[in-house]
Amino acid sequence: MVLIEVFGTGCAKCKRMNKNVEIAVKDLGIDADVRKIEDLDAMIERGVMLTPALYVDGEPKVVGHVPCVEDIKQILLGVK
């Protein structure tokens, strides 16, 4: 199972990132645990300084912008 964490405060970009991740996971049929993390203390603890941020299996993959669904698929295919 792949752990996917979307860090964001709930802004429009963060919501779009989360939606794009959900679409990518569904399209690929990946067994994933997708977590939306909005707690600022948790973000600081993990070193997230810009949102939205996408972490896959604990590794930062995207920080500060929203990738399209196809880009997220490519990221996820790289960890399968």
C-alpha cells in the first residue's frame, strides 16, 4: 500500500491537489492510503513550508504548486 499525504490549509489549491490525487489513484487502481493533513503543527514538524505539498511514502514529491492528474499519475507509477 502506498501512503500519500496531501498537506494544505484548506485553500482552493490544496483542495484541487487533493482532488487530483484522488482521481489519479482511482484511475490507476492503486492500493493507497490518501491522507489530507491540515494541521499546521504537523506540517511544520514534517518540514512543509509551502502548500500544497504532496508526499508519497514519506518523500516530498511536489511542493508549492498543484500538479495535473497526469503528473500525479507519473509520480505514483514511479513508486509502484
